[in-house]
Amino acid sequence: MSAAGEKIKRFSVNDVLARKGGTPLVSLTAYTAPMARLLDPHCDFLLVGDSLGMVVYGMDTTLSVTLDMMIRHGAAVVRASRRAMVVVDMPFGTTGEGPGVTFRHAARLLAESGAQAVKIEGGEEMAETVEYLVLRGIPVMGHIGLRPQMVNVMGGYRTQGRDARAAEQIVADARALENAGAFSIVIEGTVAALAREITRTVTVPTIGIGASVECDGQILVAEDLLGLFTEFTPRFVRQYASLAGEVDRAVAAYADDVKNRRFPGTAEMVAPL
């Protein structure tokens, strides 16, 4: 409930669509309830990304993330948030067996997590599936450009759209997703001019990550922004804090107090009866 006693209205697909060309949409990833509570007041939508495989589980790629993992983390983020729309990634292996199978996976994901939408990587080749889901009540956020689930095919995490042929394909991917009914499209790891062109071409909001400031919104991995995930920092990340150092100092101080019997002190111990 808000300070005035009114229930807070959660951001919706229609709210996202209404921001096309207006105030940029703000988004961050969230994988846990504590982080979701902190991010919720500031974000229009929270993405439970399959990047949790690397950030939370220490995996090398997103390819080993399972549907059950996405459901558990999605449910945690939904429970801990009130304002932001929650979007959950469809993990690798859940979208490639045709529209019917993908629908069953997506329906389970939304039903068991309580999220409002799913995100699917892919362009023209996924358009039929996206349309199938949308017509059956599942809102879909698209994802084009650099697609982490295709890392083995793409030859690594490389900027996409550098040559004319590749750029034309990404534009075609965006148009196909728009025509299929996707309510927004994430553009990752492309040259800025291409992301700008797509944003001006399609009628649905674009969400940039390593793309262009002219996208209709931006998203980052929260742990990157906060300086908590230090294994690798992409060039497109701006760190607004360096919390890894703060955590290290706090834990070092705790360890020193324990070793020197300064913790727990009188204030932290249970008072005698």
C-alpha cells in the first residue's frame, strides 16, 4: 500500500507501449527478492534474465540455465516487487521446438512465477512462435542483435551489425517481431547507428543494452551497475557504485572482530533473564 493507503498499480504492457518516443523506460535485472525490493521503486520493469546463470551461479554462459531456475527466481522477484512489471527470460532450449511447445513452457513460466511477460531471443525465425504466444495471451518482449543464447554460433560476445548485410538482417528481425505482436524489443550489442535506425523504424519501444542512447529505454545487469559482479565488466556498463570493495571491507572487519573476540559484544548478546 502507498502512503495514502492506495494500492500501488503495477506497470503493465500498455504502460510500456505508451512510452514509445517519450520518457525513456528504466529497467534493471533482478534475480533475488532483496535486490528486487531495492530496485522496484526506480524501475518500470525488472528483467529476470538468464544472465543469472553467470551472475548468481557462476556459469560461463547462459546455456545451462533451466526453466525451473527461471521460475524460482521469477517468483522471488514478483513477490518482492510491487510497482515494476516483471519480465522473465525464456531459457535456452525452451523456444526451438515450435510454437506449441514454446507456449507450454511460457504458460508454465507465467503461471508459476506470477510474472507479466516473457522475453524471447530471436528475430525472423521466432516470429511465428511470438505471434502464436501473443494470440494466446502471453505478452512477449523480443531480443535481437547480440543474443547470448547463440554465443556458440556467433563466435562469442561480439558487436553485431557492423556490416551492411548483418545490419539489414537485424532490421528485418525487428520488423518481424513487431509484426508478430511483440510489445517491445531489446537491442543488445549493436552499433549505435543501427539501434537508432531500428528505434525510428518500429512502432514498439526498443530497450538498449550496449546499443544507443536514442533507444526508448535502457537496461543493465544490476550487479554490473553496482560494481558487485567483478569477473567481467562489459564496455557498455557504467558503474554507479563499487560495492564489491565495500563488501570486502565489511567482511574483513567482521572477521577481525570475530578472531579478536570483539564480536558479539554486549549489545548483540541476549540479555540474561
